[in-house]
Amino acid sequence: MLICPKCGSTSQQKDFIDSFCSGCYPFKVMLPKEIRLDKCVRCGKLRMKGEWKRTDMKKLNEYVAGKCKGDFERAEYNAEQGTCKFIYLKNGKEYAIEKVFFVEVNKTICPDCSRSSGGYFEAIIQLRGTPDAVERKARKLIEALEKKTFIPKIEDMHSGIDIYVGSTKAASLALQEFSLKPSGISKKLSGVSQGKKLYRTSFSVRV
């Protein structure tokens, strides 16, 4: 029979891991001193690993759990409760311990929302064609673009729809995604920043 040196419980009363009962065993876990995340109050994106991303609760929990260190099999963080459950495998059995710590969230405005509110854009996608085709393609493009950047303005034109896009790269990638080849691409100088010329690109697309 084993006796726990910490609480005095016996092996007849509790499970034992080495010389300690499961309740007193010194599971190794290192919690981060603190985790601070910036959250945009307008779009809800979080800045994680230096990048602003649209993040659901599952990804947030995985990110926080990944900051913990120890000899556990896996960690399950719950942002709503501020708890992290650590699962250990000892002697063929699973044991769970729970630690409490909260993520500090700083409410701010992300760069995209800041630029969007100021009317900033880098590109215009000019969709032209039959009304039904233009509307259908516009919906798909807008949905794809909103995952990559911001859209400060959408204009209904007499002959189609103009979509103003925060990022030229995102506009180009979205067109490629839907196999839309521009019939024309033009660039216009929009200003100079830190000695670098800034251009706005217009993509003319017939659908």
C-alpha cells in the first residue's frame, strides 16, 4: 500500500502516479505570464501573431492553449470561462487538471477599418455586362473580398457596378479566384508616401 507524502491518502483511497496520489501529483505546466490581444471594435478581427485576422472562438482557444507549456497531452482553453484544462496521460490513464487565467483584450480599431473610414482604397473593380450577370458576380466578389480586405464603397453605375477595394493584391486574387480576366487594367497616381509613389488600379471586367 502506498501513502501520499503530501496529503496522507492511501492507494486504497485514490489512484497513484508514482509516489503521489493523483490529486497531489506535481503535473508540470507553465502558463503564460499574460496574453494581450487587440480586438477591432468595428469588424471584430483580432491581432494574433502580429497579424489582424477574423478569428472564431475555436481558433482563439487553440491559440491561447498553444501558449502553455508542459508535459501534457493536450490543452483545452475556454475563453468565456477563463479556464484551461490540461490532459495528462500517466500509467495508461488520462488525468485532467484545470487552471484559471484570462486573456486581456484591448479594444481598438484595426488598420483596415481606420483606412476604410477615411475613404482609402487601392483598387476599383469595374464590373460590366448584363444586369443579372453583374449582380451575381458582384455578390461573389464582395463575399470573397471581405475575407481578405475591406470595401469602403460600392457604386451602382448605369452600365454595371464599381467595387472599391482596400488592397490591389486582394482585388487581383479575387478576380483570379473566379477566373475573371480583366479586359483592361489602368493605374493612376494617387499620392506619395515616404518617398514612394502610390497608385490606384482599375480593373475593367466584362461578365
